[in-house]
Amino acid sequence: MNSFPSASNFPSGNAAIRAGGDGSSLLSLSRRGFMGFSGLALCDLLTRQASKAATQTPPTSEDLEPHFPARAKRMIFIMLDGGLSQVDSYDYKPRLQAEHGKPLPASIKSPKFTFAERGHIIGSPFEWSQWGETGSWASDLFPKVNSRWLDKLCFIHSLHHENEDHITAMSMLNTGVPREVRPAMGNWLLYGLGSDNSNLPGYVDLTPKDGKAFPTGFLPSSFAGAPIMKPSRRGGDLNWDNLAAGFSDQREHLDFIQAINEEDDPLIAELRNRELAFRMQNVAPEVMDLNKESEATKKLYGVGENHTDEFGRTLLLARRFSEAGVRFVTATHSTSRYGNLWDQHAGLEKGHRGNANAVDQPIAALLHDLESRGMLEDTLVLCGSEFGRTPSREIFDGQMGRSDDGRDHNPHGFTMWMCGGGTKQGYHHGATDDYGYYAVRDRVSIHDLHATVLHLMGIDHERLTFHHSGRDYRLTDVFGKVVNEVIS
């Protein structure tokens, strides 16, 4: 069995996309031979000695096996942008109700940085009860998910990092570092596993917050994510703005570029991406045509209903792209009629309730749809935010008015859940303190989360590396351990 101990010998920067040492262009390789190897073949190609990689024939998928049997073949990451409150959703803290209006005890030390003065404890405005056969505590924010799926979700209640603002926290969650430009999870998974459909990107980013997928960092642009924009209502019909990699490219234009630049390596990656975009014109429109779905399926996701239509379409597309062979799909909920995303510094009840009403039915539908199609067993679904929220209210006067029912950012102890893809069902890992502020038991860092995700996909996080600027880089940097307790 061949495997990939390291990519320390793969050329970095532009060298990663250069023509072979004998003058032959990488354009001579087929899509299947260069980008689409299944079973980690592509990653093995990238780990060979630079001198050997320039002259050897790329291995086929039959030559290789994963590090170990993968529990998941694909992944869908549901990103609730802004900061879902763990103490108002899945981290039950009865002490908040009992001590509402009181100051936090001195034992709960304030972090080094807060956006506003910390006020008194506020209890959750939502109703809490035990759900399902496991009797797991959850609020009534997500009734459709809870009533059908709570017994099958795998919770991590002890996630933590040190980044208080949205930008660095979002970067940390996706790339493992807060400020540097590094590849994100989707880039690494595409680099390590390739794509199962040569006519679609291996990584699709649905409704990205800023209209762009995460940059590839030091990885070649062949491993970039393709952003699919939010729906628009041109002409009264809800259509998708498809800006993935430039769909307007024409065959003649591509042939012209190739004819004059076959030896011009700075353009190789750009040409390869445009080739993919050209092929996508024949495949992506069909994948994105939700009219192919039955009325029952669209109703299941809430398509056509005012409050669920947009995210229902987003998650239905996530299923369709996953089913078509896309390795990693991110679906971001980043719009709200009720406030600033999930970032309720004020108006907690109204904002969280409105956001939850927009995503609850679509998320429950996605899980049902995947299970009914036999896909959930080998599809890893991850859902959560870049951080959680504090158990106490904020004290400030700002654009949102005086905050009497808002919570500050809290990266020190928050919750995410996983489903399918080899994770335990009805399992709760780790815990925060009695107030839900800090992770205190079985703490899980973002590096641990990434190591676990890669493990479920069949990858040893310490062996998936890329050499850049004189050192080997990993998604988990020099940290991370697999959280074996969450694996079935």
C-alpha cells in the first residue's frame, strides 16, 4: 500500500503548478489523472520528491488506499454565522434561570477582552425540556431537529479557542489559525482526497458570507472552493447567482490560451480552473435545477415558504452537490430579517427565534433526505458557529440600543453537533462550567475538531502535510488529537 507520509518534497508556491522538468505541461494530464483521483491518489502524487514527481506517471486510484478505512466519504458543514448561543440551544444550565439578575460569581473570571461591560446573569428566554429516548436537554429553538434527530446527533459541548471577534474566530474554525491566510478544511480535504466528479469542483461553498470561498493559502488554486452565491429574485423568480469560477468562458477562448501558453506555468492553474468552469456549464445547471426535485421534497425543505425558502434551497443544493460527487460542501446561514445574523448583542429572543425558524426545518429535512437516500451513514454533517455566547448580558448603548437581553461573544466554551459519517448517536461529549462560560471537562480545541474530521474521512491529520516556506504545514498545525469518544 502506498500512502503519503508528507508533502515536504512537493514544490511550493507557483512551483506546485509548473510543467514537468522535461518541459511537458501539466495540461497533458487528464482531469482524472491530476485532480480527480479517488482514494487519496491525488494527495500521494503531491507527496513525491519534486524530482520524481516531474518525471513519474501519476498513480491511479488502484495504486493507493487511505491511511485507514474512512467512515465518511463526503462532508456538509452547516455554518450558522455570528454565534449561536449554546446556553439557549443545547447546553442546558438551570443555574442561569435560578440566578437570573444576579452578578456572575467571582470564580467566573472575565476574559481578557470583551466587547462591552459584563452585566448580570440572564436566564434563557426559551423553554427547555428533555427530548427523545435519550432524554437529552434542549431548548425549543429547533423543534423539528429535536423531535426527530436529537437521539442521532453527536454533541461536543467543550469546544474552545481564544479569538473573540468574528473574523479571527471564523478563520480559526475553518483554517486552524486566526490571522494568517491558510487553506480551510475544504481545501485540505480536496487536496487529500480529490473529487469524485471530474466535471464539478470537489469543494463547493454555498452562500458564502462575503461572496467568496476561503482562499487556498499556500495550496495550489486547483484545490480552491467554488462559491455559489445567494438566490436572487430577478424577474420575480428565485434563481441562483452562479459565480463559480466564471461560467461565461468559451471553448475558443480556452483553446487560444492553451495554444500560446502551454509552457507558461503561471497560467497553468488559471487555465485548469477555466477548463473546469467550462465543463461545469454542462453539469452544474442540472445539479442546481431544483425543479428536478419532487414537490414533496421541496415542501420537506420549506422551499416556497417565506421564512425557510432561502436556506431550504441552500441545503437542498448541498444534498444535490454531495450526491453528485462533491467532497466538501459548506452551507452558510448569513442573512436574517430579525437582526445581525446569529450575533445577538441585543434582542436575543427575537433574533435567535427568527434565525432558528429559518434553518430548523431545512436542517431536519437535510438529515431526513440523506438518511432516506442511504447517504447519511457515509456523509459527515457538522453544524455550529464560530463561537458561542456569554451567560451574562452586555452593558452598552449603541446602534442596537441599550442591551438588556443580549449576550457577548464567547469562544471559551461552546457547542457544535455532528451527525452521520461514523459519529456516535445521542452522545454528549465534554462540558462547560455551571454557567456555560468556560469549557472545563474533556476540552476540545479547534485543532482536535479538525483532527477528528480528517480521521472520519480516512486521513491521519499528522501525515497530511504541505511544504511551504521551509516547513511542513498541516490543517492542525503542530497540535490536535482525535476525539475518539465521538466515533462510533
